[in-house]
Amino acid sequence: MASLTLDWLHVIVLLGAIQGVFLAGVLATKRRNRTANRLLAAAILAFSIHLASAVYQAVGLVEVFPHFFGAAYPLPFLYGPLIYLYAVTAADRTRRLTRADALHLVPFLAAVIAGLPIYLMSGADKITFYHQLQGGAHPLLLRILDPLKLVSGATYATITIVFLRRHHDRVKESYSSVERVNLRWLLLLGAGGAAIWTLALAFQLLQSAGIARIERGDDFISLAIAVLVYGIGYMGLRQPEIFRYETAEHPVQLPVPEPETAAGRYERSGLTDREAERLKDALTAVMDRERPWQDSDLTLADLADRLSTSPHKLSEVLNSQLGQTFYDFVNGYRVREVQRRIAAGEARQLTMLSLALDAGFASKSTFNLVFKKHTGQTPSDFRQTAGV
């Protein structure tokens, strides 16, 4: 009988598995936005099974319950696809899974089918096979699948991060503040996953090249996965709306670019050059007179409604007439307002954050980034230059 002795690392991993099962259950029972929540639940459950399997082998339970042996082996082929599909559905809550999305599961299913001869072994044969692996045996199947898992993980981590960065850039076509629609936390999740795959790849290369033998490499990878699960749980506590997706991730309705003909007419919108010029003049008049940019939640649709036009036409004017995204256009007004008030000496009585919030910025971090982008200076540097 196994001694069931756990060291500190395995305790952390086991607690991560338990927390993961709990989080997966919470997400799977959410009534709204089921597609996104269930994809994340499936990913976390897969992580949890992996963590439980690591503890299962570490404490010697293979000989007690041999039929669980190998259950987690094909799961890494699911991590990348599930996180990627979650990112896609989180970015667009109207999206539903399609038949084409099922293709992402092909590597996982292929690994399961290839491993059937092992899964169908008797308990005694599985124990024997396990001891052979412990003794250094490396069957052809594992020599093929192990590198493919690394390739799959690295590939999906890359495309997930690229997708999220592009999404972050695209929302600037419709939103003046992106804190609640940029999925930054998911980008961090993708980066965390990429770091784990990088760690696994580094261990594999070091050992394959004979440079070093990482005695507890699998344990360190399991620990990293546990930390990732803890991180998801922490974000759920710190920002519960992440898991109440309908209140945190508003649908991003981006304007579709319209092809421009040689005659200067936007084909589908019917906006002529003269009309575009008039709309630009009306836009600048509204921005100066009504100061809608002071609303931190201002969107392209809101501003188009004020101008009695469509978001498509307004986006065309911003891109063609002013050469700016909606995000940069609106935040330019906010920056100039803060500059004006600093120059007027108001920074002596008010904090820089107060000035930023009054101008329509939603956070200090965004204000600092946008201010430097538009002026080439930090707010503090600008204040010193102004002699205030």
C-alpha cells in the first residue's frame, strides 16, 4: 500500500486540483454565456485532472489504482484549443461553436485513439508498463506524442496571444475606454500558458541534449499549472465580473471597413466626399460644444447617435478625414483638456488623477499611457515643463 506521503510541492499541486474542480463547477453552472464559461470550465477541469494525476503518481498510487494511469497524458492537446476558443468566444459573446471548431480536438482524439492499447491493458499490465517507464523505457508512441504536445501548446499559445492583441487594437475603433472590453486578464492567462509551455520545452531540450537532467521537471511544471489555476481563482475573487461575463465583456460591435471607389464614394454607406466633409465639421463642433469625451464610457455608437448618422459612416470619416481611430480621436480631446487645466494652474489644487477622471479617463494607468503617446511626455514631466 502507498504511504501517501506528500511534500510541500505536492500539497500545493493537490490544492490547485481541488480549487480547479470547484472553479470548473461554478463556471459550468452559469446560465448566461454558457459557451464561453463552459469552455473555460473544461480547460480548468483538464488542468485539475493533470494536477491530480501528478500527485497520483508521486505518492505511488499507480499500483493501488492502476486504471487511472495515463488518464491525463493526452490532456495537453486540449489546453491550447480550449483557451483559444475561450478567448474567441469571450471577445464576441454572440459567437457559438461551429463544426469547424471541432477540428481543434482532432489531435486530442488522435492521441486517445493511439493510446487505446495502453488504456485497454489489464491492471497488472499497466503496473508493469509503468515500471518500465520508470526504468527509462521510452516507447515509440511517446517519442512521437511528447514533442507534438509541445508543438501544439506553443502554437496555440502564440495564436491566442496574437488574437487577443489584435482584439485589443480593434476595440479602439468603437470604444474610448477599453478597460472593460480589452480582455487584458485573458492576455495574462495566455501569457501564463505560454510561459508553462516554454518551461516544458526548456526541460525537454536540456534533457534531450544531455546538458542537464531535471530530476523533478514534471513536478515543477505541475506547480506552474497549479499557480495558473490559483491565478484564475484570484482573478475571480478580485474581479468577480470576469465570471459574470455578461456584465464585464460587452459585445464589441466593430465597424466593417467599406471599400472606396475611384469616384470617392464609399460603396455601401453612400457617403460622398462632400458629405464626409460635412460630417467631419459636425463632429468637431459637437466635440467642442457638448464635450461628450468627458463620458468615460463614450462609444462610437453613442457619438454617431448624437450626429444622427451611422457608426459605419462616422468610422469612415475618422479614418479617411482625420486619420485616427475613435479611441485616439476621443482621448486626444481628453489629453488636451488636462494640458489646458495644468497650464491654467489647476494642478496646484487638484491631483493629476482628478484632472484625468474629470476629462473622461477611466483609470490612471490608461491616462499615463495615452498622455505620453499624444505628448511625448509623462503628465509629471509636462507639469514641470509648464512650471506649475
